[in-house]
Amino acid sequence: MSERINTRVLVIGGGPGGYVAAIRAGQLGLDTTLVESDTLGGTCLIRGCIPSKAMIHVAGEFETMAKAASAGLNGITLASAPTLDMTKTVAWKEGIVGKLTGGVATLLKRAKVRVVQGWAEFSDAKTCTVVTKDGKSQTIAAEHVILANGSLPVALPHLPFGGAVISSTEALSLDTLPKRLVVVGAGYIGLELGIAFRKMGSDVTVVEALDHILPLYDAQLVEPVHKWLTKHGVTLHLGAKAKSLVEKKKDVALAVETKDGAVLEIPADKILVTVGRKPNTEGWGLENMAVDMAGRFVKVDDQCRTSMKNVWAIGDLVGEPMLAHKASAQGEMVAEIIAGHKRRFNPAAIAAVCFTEPEIVSAGLLPGEAPKNDVIVAQFPFAANGRALSMDAQEGFVRVLARADDHRILGIQAVGAHVSELSAEFAHALEMGATLEDIAGTIHVHPTLSEAFHESALKALGHAIHI
Ligand code: FAD
Ligand code: NAD
């Protein structure tokens, strides 16, 4: 016999979309139930943002120590080269994940959210059955359903996951460092992790179908990353196709068709396939809910309503950008709309950061996305910024793009060490409708990287001080 729960709000998925929606709904006094089949935290906390940044951090520390041991580093020398125990690194990373996922459970409890662990399967738009780990079945009927089922890695048909062919999930939990890593796809994940593995000592080869890395961004913005890859011996095959896995006697290789039509076999210990993510739309009865689709995503309007009354969808399930902070912002908004608030999802910008070496941040329009004659574009190099030089990080720049007529800022990008921390100022400026004069008139702390943003605005106005 199935147990029955009647709830006002049912949230499916405990990722940054779902858990934030549930906490906010609970805070607003709505009777809320959240279903998650795995540990709370979703892709972001368990196998995405947090574990990847933890590994990137370790890789950076290892690289710094290795430099100090080999050539010396600004007066520091180490007597012997560092060693890396991957099992300890992964255990440390798991510790961080555990703290955060435990924290989510506490926050949900504090907000009086009922958490049901198990896989939800919908029989109609407002009813699902959850079979829990101990085999018990619960039927949940809701007035409002918030779908936050997230996304999954895309596999290549001729290179399915398994054995040496891994996704980001396995790459973040390896017990040994792959000596030779081949990365297929030079997007966010491929380059963030490819660079981290290179810093930890793997030989890294990147195979990218397009002619350039990080195709989301313009050539100027990705140039410092490209330079780092070349300088650090990462082999790049651009405009190349990953063909198939070649099983050798002792190991494996990836057959690759290069841009000029030659076929290469690249020996590998692991082949990391990072060619995008797809919304998680199968295996949970979405077809029984009568919601419209927008291509492979669930279709929503600017309040995250689906075509079915009182069924809402958020996060990776509803489209690009597939970013944790977008999922959370949508989740918070939907809970507030259900509670009667007037809200719309209409951000001026959703800033994105690529945690490569160096980091890239982009908010708003890129230069190629605005009519050339109507905008002013100005950039200020970190080579002229005291804080960047004092951190031995002179590579990169901040770039601002503003309307030529009223100087309203339309886009801001930066590439350089630690620029992820500038993302909030960029998003804030765009959200507040700042003009170049607003940024020029704001006193920025010295010495900080943010002064490069101030200077880029001054430069756009024709009177930069430090260049
Ligand atoms: P998810 O986090 O995917 O959560 C969905 C949850 O729903 C999962 O826990 C799943 O188990 C559960 N679920 C699905 N169906 C059911 C069902 N039927 N029953 C029960 N439970 C179900 N984004 C950033 O903004 N910054 C980053 O630095 C960043 N780094 C990333 C690094 C990697 C390696 C990866 C893979 C992703 C990264 N992302 C990053 C993307 C980010 O993780 C996602 O955008 C974000 O997690 C999406 O949140 P979500 O709530 O929509 O879905
Ligand atoms: P992506 O879309 O960023 O990059 C995929 C890359 O693979 C592209 O460059 C594409 O041209 C290439 N590609 C596609 N098919 C190919 C093929 N057959 N052979 C070779 N190359 C091929 O995808 P991703 O790196 O898997 O990341 C997925 C999503 O996760 C991102 O779009 C982003 O939304 C999110 N993410 C965000 C962050 C962050 O915010 N820092 C970090 C990681 C992931």
C-alpha cells in the first residue's frame, strides 16, 4: 500500500534550483515537499561547481609548489618537488562536498521542508510516486509542482561513457592521476578540468570540433587562456573530430580526424568527454504531464510557468545558460510567485565565469553582439594594475562596452587571475543601469583588481590615468 502525502508545493530535484526554491517556499510558510533521489545538493554541489573548484584549487597549489621546487618562485625555493596523493585530494574534496550538502539538509529542515529521498515518477501533472531506497512507495499530490530535474552529460554515440571514457563526474573522483588525458570539447568543463589536470602533472591533449577554444567568447577574451595552454605544453587539435576508441593491447587511444583530414591515434589513460550537457527529461514521466517543450528543454515563460497550470520549471531543465546561480534565482522567484508576490525573471545580465587559467568573466553583451558604430569599447590591461603585478598576475584585461549616445554600460568582460571575484560588480553595474560616468565616479579601493574596471570606464571616456 502506497503512503500518501498532500502538499501545497512539490519540488523535484535538490540541486541549486530545487533546494533554493524549497527553502524560499518554506520561509514563506508554504507547505513544501522536496524529492531528491541522491544526496541533496544536485550537480552543483556533488559533481559540478564545488568539486571542480576544489580540484582547481589543489591543482593551482601543486603547480605553485612545483615551480618553487624547479626554477624557484620570487625568492621561494623548495628543496624537493611536491607529490600528489590523489586519494587524499579527492577525500578532501569530498569533505567539502559533505559539509555543503549537510548544510543544505539543515537549511531545508529549518525552513520546515519535508524531504523525501527517492526517484519521483509522475502519473499526471500534479501527482507522482516516489519509491524510496527501502522499497516503500509514496504517492505525492500537489497544488504546485516545481520541476528542477537538472541536466546530464552528453555522450558521443561513437564514444560512449565507460572504462577509459569518462565524464566530468568520474574525472572529479579519480583515485590516480591519469598520465595521459585526452579531453574532447574545449568548453567550460573541458578547459577548467583539462587545465587543472595539466597543473597536477598529466599530459593533456584537447580535441575541439570548432576552430577555437571556448566558442562562447571572442578571440581576444580567450587569447590569454590559449597562450597558457600553449606555454604549458597542452596539445590542441582545433577543428578536429573525435572518431572512436581504439583498444590497444595495453592501453587505449582516441582516433581523431584532424582539420586537414589526417587520422591520428592519440594514446590515453583517460578520455574525458565534455561536449555539453542535456536537460534531464527522461525516465520520470514528463510525457504524462502535458507540458510543452522548447526543443530539448521544458518550455517556460518569464515567470518559469510551463504550459500546464501550476507546473513550474527552473534551472538546467529549461535552457541556457546552464548555471547554478541562474537556477537558484529562478527557484527563489517561483516560490515567491506561488506565495503571491509579483515577480518576473528579467535580469539585465547573468554573469558567467570560466575558471580557467587565467579566469574569464563575462556579463552582458560582447563587442560582436552590439552594432559597431553605436558603442564605445575600451579595455584596461592588468599589466598596468598594481595589485595584479603584486600578485605576479599581469596577464589579461578588463573591457567595457557602452552605448555611444548616453554611455549606458551594456557589457563588461575580464580575463585574468582571480577575476571571478569581479563578476558581482559587473552584474551589479548592469542591473543598476550604470553609465561610464557612474563607474568613473565610484572610488575603487587601491590596490585591487577592481581598479582596472574603473580605469576601463575612464579610458572609454577618454581620460584613463594609468595608461
Ligand atoms: P541539478 O543541480 O542538476 O540538480 C537536479 C537534481 O534533480 C539532481 O540532484 C537529481 O538527482 C535530481 N532529480 C532529477 N530527476 C529526479 C527525479 N525524477 N526524482 C528525484 N530526483 C531527481 N555552474 C556554475 O554556475 N558555476 C560553475 O562553476 C559550474 N561548474 C560546473 C562544473 C561541472 C563539472 C558541471 C558538470 C557543472 C557545473 N556548473 C556550474 C553547472 C551547474 O552545476 C548547473 O547549472 C546546476 O547544478 C543546475 O542546477 P539545477 O538545480 O537545475 O539541476
Ligand atoms: P560547453 O558547451 O561549454 O562546451 C562543449 C564544447 O565541446 C564546445 O566547445 C563544443 O564545440 C565542443 N564539442 C561539441 N561536440 C564535439 C565533438 N563531437 N568533438 C569535439 N568537440 C565537440 O559544454 P561543457 O564544457 O560540457 O559544459 C556544460 C555546461 O555546464 C556549460 O555550458 C555550462 O553551462 C556549465 N558549466 C559551467 C561552468 C562555470 O560556470 N564555470 C563550469 C562547468 C560547466
